[in-house]
Amino acid sequence: MTAIETQVQYSSYMMTTEEYMIQENDWDRDLLLDPAWEKQQRKTFTAWCNSHLRKAGTQIENIEEDFRNGLKLMLLLEVISGERLPKPDKGKMRFHKIANVNKALDYISSKGVKLVSIGAEEIVDGNAKMTLGMIWTIILRFAIQDISVEETSAKEGLLLWCQRKTAPYRNVNVQNFHISWKDGLALCALIHRHRPDLIDYAKLRKDDPIGNLNTAFEVAEKYLDIPKMLDADDIVNTPKPDEKAIMTYVSCFYHAFAGAEQAETAANRICKVLAVNQENEKLMEEYEKLASELLVWIQRTIPWLENRVAEQTMQAMQQKLEDFRDYRRVHKPPKVQEKCQLEINFNTLQTKLRLSNRPAFMPSEGKMVSDIANAWKGLEQVEKGYEEWLLTEIRRLERLDHLAEKFKQKSTLHESWTTGKVELLSQKDYESASLMEIRALMRKHEAFESDLAAHQDRVEQIAAIAQELNELDFYDAVTINTRCQGICDQWDNLGTLTQKRRESLERVEKLWETIDQLYLEFAKRAAPFNNWMDGAMEDLQDMFIVHSIEEIQSLITAHDQFKATLPEADKERMAIMGIHNEILKIAQTYGIKIVGENPYTVLSQQDISNKWEAVKQLVPMRDQVLQEEVARQQSNERLRRQFAGQANIIGPWIQTKMEEISHVSIDISGSLEDQMGNLKTYEQNIINYKSNIDKLEGDHQLSQEGLIFDNKHTNYTMEHVRVGWEQLLTTIARTINEIENQILTRDAKGISQEQLNEFRASFNHFDRKRNGMMDPDDFRACLISMGYDLGEVEFARIMTLVDPNNTGVVTFQAFIDFMTRETAETDTAEQVVASFKILASDKAYITVEELRRELPPEQAEYCISRMTKYMGGEAPPGSLDYISFSSALYGESDL
């Protein structure tokens, strides 16, 4: 070997002994390199380097000078390899330059090239032959070594490629890389073979080598982006052109033309992948929109249902109840359908993503199907609470209205009774009265005390009613409290005045010796009888509220008992009338002139008679009111039975259909299309049955309007039926969607009906709970029965595939996906990256112009709008990062 010796070893190409000898002889001749060859190498290698350095926005002028500091040498290696070299030293001292060149040489060695006798010092010192040898080594490794044609590679492969491409052309016989190219026809033939539109080969002449060469150089530079690396005069005037220069230039044609078909294939693959991705993105956007709208409606509806501000009147609360019914009948049903459609869309999208080897769709935070279900569950809970609150408030207002009317009635009676009592008790008539008058006043006062005591119970009732109205939050409690306080204060004042008057009368009681016993007896018997009649009149006019026939029968029984006491009361009335008649008789007998009224009471015989007549008139009126209420309660009972009769049919019907649908979904006796047909029939039957639900809703509305809140004839409430009906609609829609996804999976994966039946039979056999899902232990037993040899690690890996959300169960759809996953032929992120790398001419980035040149307009703009800016060094402005974009398509990073 001479002083300069280079041996190149490649991992993918091992030179034979003969080839190594040729390589060694080439480097031996470099000691006495022909000046013409050196000139050609300088120009060719410089142009080749600049063709790559221009991608980084720079170039070289003098090959041995511009690489001395190692900076552009390192940059050249980064551009042609697409890899990052160690950070260069920025100093200008000799040792900095040597360090940078060594980094470049170390990188070349790391690529399987063994450099012998090429040292950094020679490069830094500007040794031209050593520098050219190093550049030739780089060209061999990165431009020629990977060329492979029909089991030949590197130089032989490139030569065979040239021979195959130029074989049909006249006057062209490529046997080497020097004199075979002198006339320029070989270069023109290569261009015409791939781009016949650029050269008219028929017009070329073999005796015009300068013209042929310049034509090839100009066309290649203008249309093929291959810079002019040779000089036509140098080639023609040199007996044997430099082989390395010719090989370097010709290799550029190989890379330009050999990559054309790869670019087209890569572009087609990218278009296919992007089309699938665009369709999936559209489905994702539609899901997000529908989910957002449904959540907004739920979030807007819940505050309305959570509003527990009670109205003050029964009419206003009835309007709230009507608004709630309108919400149930009109506003909610469409949202139930939207929720069901949302789940169907989500399942369909996930199936398409699995079939195209895309990651599962993860909706925005708060918009998962489970989030929608939880929000819907919250809505129904609030809805149920709102209905219960409405009914409770209506009962409360009904009770309040009853109590308020009762309070007013009793207060009016009491206030009527107390009228004038203060003035009566405040009189001092006893001071100037005679003995008889004093005695009369004493007896009269005793009768008043008896009357006062009899009214104590009424005052307590008034106070109790007022307290209950306050506890039930009656809207006009201020007025009630004011009136009750006035009655209580007046009652206390009456008690005080009564006690004072008694004390005054007792002081003169010893002056009273006689009294008219008859008057006294009349007063004593008339007062309680009068109070009894007052109580009877009050009871006969008393308002009542009942909710069943038993309650009204209880009131009728009490009324009948009251009527049974009337004969005895009539005897008491006759006795009192007898006392009055006896007074008249004594007066008539003894000629006593009766002046004034009974001194012991304000009641007269006429008062007793009038009240008695009033009591007798109120009795039949009470009978009529009670009978009318009996008729109303009987009507309510018919409504209860009518509702119960329908509910007891509809409830079991819904449960039966749920069970039948579940049976159809696991039946393997027919094809999926047969199952779909059966489910569609069930769906139509369910839709046709909706009229029965509407009729039951009508009966339920009539019951609520009649204030019927219980029904002993059935265990089904309208809420039970509504929930069951909504579950039935959701179940049939979800089951149909599952069968549709199974059909989609079967067609996409090429699964036969027999295979699907076999999958279903295996799944049903190990679905021990018969709920359409397998526990992990059942799934493991199923796989073992099908011949899988499972360890803990392998089974854990499989569970992450069939149960990615860690729910603890395996659905039939996940089971089918797993059984067919291994047979699918789908694109991968690595394939897409490799396709983009071809379009980018092996660069780590791609430009906007390259995308628009290689891809259809729609796909090109799609990539440009989503690719991020390339952050690597020395790239043209606007360069894009296709590697992260490709990874994001398959869920390996974020777009």
C-alpha cells in the first residue's frame, strides 16, 4: 500500500478480493493523479457537495479549503444522513478544527466505513488528494453503496442499471464509467428513457459529443434538479475521463429516476391514510357537537328542575305541574332519541377506528359516553325529586287553603261572639241597682262565665290552626298571626275583666237574697244548649278533605251518629221552652208584669227556636254534600282501576320484550342479517305499541288532575312504566347497533357466518351470568378451550386489548375484535413515515412545495395545515415535520 490507503467496508455490501484490488489500485494511482482527473473530481465533488449543502442554505467554493475547519463537513454529513452529529467546536484554533473533523470522521466510521491513513490533520492542512479521497468515500457510502439491481450492488449495480436503461438506444454501449460516456449519448438516453418529453433523441448525432453532453447537463439541471458537475470539454478532451466523477454524476440520475415510482406509491398510500383520517375526524366532530348540545340541554334543564321555590297559590302550583308534564311529553322524548343516537355514533366510530388500525377515539374531557350517561342519570334523579316536590307542595297548599278557611270561619264566629263583651264587663250598673237587680247581675255574670269557659276550646283551636299555618309556611302568615294575636289579647282581656266584675259583684252579693230560679235555670240550661247548637252548626258547615271512599264513609258514619242525637236534643229544647212557658205562666197567674228580658242571660226563647230551625235546615244540606263527595270518590276509584288495568298489562309486556330482545342478540341459529331482521321487527312492534303508553299517560294525567296520588290496585307507577319504556327503546337501538357493528366487522375482516356462529357459541358457553359479558376468568377459560397457551404476562397483554378501559368484563364485540385482530392488513405509522421520507428525498423534513408537487391538492393542504414546523437545524424556512405528523395519525403523539 502507498501512503494513502483507504479500505471501505459496508454492513450491507462486502467487496470481493478482485473488487478490493481494484479499489486499492485506484487509491495507489491517487499519488500520481492525472491533473485532468483531479480537475474533474474537484468540479464534480464540489457540485455534488453543494447539491446537498444548498438544502441547508450554504455551499463551498474550494473543496480543500472550505472543509478545513470541519463545520461544513459536519453539516454535509447531517444533510445527507438526516441525523444529528455532535455539537461542533466554535473556536478558530487548529485543535478546534481538528476536533470538528474528527467528529465527522468518527461518524463516517460509525456507518461501517473503515478509514485508513485519512487523518484529521491532513484535512485541516488542506491536503487536496486526502480531501478528495474522503469525499469519494462519503459518496460511495451514501450515494452508491445502497444501489441494488438484480442481486448486484454499488458500482456493479449502478453499471447494470445504466445498461438496462440504455439497451434499446442506438450508438449506446455502456461498459464502464469513463469512455462509454464521452459522446454524451448515454446520458441523453438515460434522460429520454425516463422523460422522453425533455429530449428529442432522434435528432442527436454521435459526431457532436460536446452538444450532446451540454444538452444532457442543461436538461438535468433545469428539469431534474441535478446540478452541472462535469465540463463537456474536459470529458471530450480527456482520453479516459475520471471514473469517480462520472460515477458520482450518474448516481444522481439513478436517485432522481429510481425514486419517481416510489414517490407515486408513497403519495397514493398517504392519500389513502389521509382520507380515512379525514372521515374519522368528521365523525369525531359530529360526536363532539351532538354531545355538547345534549350536555348543554341537560345543564340548562337541571337548574329548572332544581328550582324548589314554591308558589303561594294552588293555581300557580298547578301551572308548574302542567309545565312539568309538557316537559315530559314534548321536550324530553327528542333528547332521549339524541342520547341513543349519540351512543350509536360513538360505537360506530370506534369500530371504524379499530378496523383502520387507529387509536380509540377519546372525546373531550367531560364528553365521554359515560359522562353523558352520568349527566342523564343526574337529570332523571333531579326530575324525580322535582315531581315529588310538586306533588308534596300541592298537598301542602291544599292543606293550607283548608286550614286558612277554617281559621277564618272560627275567627269570624269568635269575633262575632266577643262583640260588645268588653263594654258589658266594663259596666258599673251594680252600683245603682236594686237588690233584685244586683242578684240578677250576679246570676247573669255567672252565666257569662259559663259561656266564656265554653268558648275557651274555640280560642285554643284558633291558636292551634294559626300555629300549623306558620309551620306549613303559609304565604299570608302575617295576617293570620296578627288576627290570632288580636283574638288572644282580647281573650286575656275578657278573662281579666270577668274576674274584676265577679269580685265587684261578690262584694255586694250579701245584699242579694232572692233570685228568680226559673230565670236562672233557663239561663243555665239555655247557655250550654245554645253552645251545643253553635257547635252543631259549626260541625254541619265544617269543611273536609278526603282521599278515599273509606274516609268519606267515616264522615257519613259520624254524621249519622250526630243525627241520632237530635231527638234527645229536641227533648232538651222542649224542656228549656217549658221553663220559659212556666215563667210566663207564673207571671200570668200572679199578675206579675214582666219588664225587660231574662236578667241572667241574653238568650231568649226565640233565639233558641231560631237556632234550632237553622240546625234542622243544615242537616239535609250536610247529607247532600257528603253524598256528592261519595260520588267523587267512586269516580276516583274507577280512574285508579282503569289506570291499574292498563299498567298491569304494559309493565309485563315491556319486561317480556326486553327478555326476547336479549334472546335474539345471543341466538346463533341464523345469520346476522336474520338477527337484524328480527330486531327490526321488534323495533317496529315497539314503535306501534307507543299508543298504549300515550293512553296510559292520559289516564295518569286524569288521576293527577283528580288529586289521586296512590293506587292499591297495581304496583306499577307511571314513573316505572316511563323508565321501562325508555330502557326498552335504548336496548333495542343498542342491540341493533351491536349487530350492525358485527356485520361491519365481519365484512371488513372477511369472517364467514360459520366463524361468527362459532365465536358466538364459544362466547355464550362461557358467559356464565348470561348478561352478554364475560368475566376475566371466564375469558381465560374460553381462550384455553380454543387452544391458546396463556401465561400471566400474555393474558395481561390480551386483557389490555379487549378491555382497554379496565372495566373488568369482555363484551362480544371486543371478543370478535380480538379473534380477528391478527389477520388484518392495515397501514402503520412506520410505513407512512417511510412514504413521506421518499417524497422528501430522504430528508428529515419536507417542504410545502414538495407536498403540493407530490400529493393531490386536498391532501396536500390537509398536511400543510396540520404538520408542525420542523425544529431541526439548517432546514429551509417553512420546512415541516412529517415524522411527528405520521405518529399522530396513529395515536403515538399529539397533532
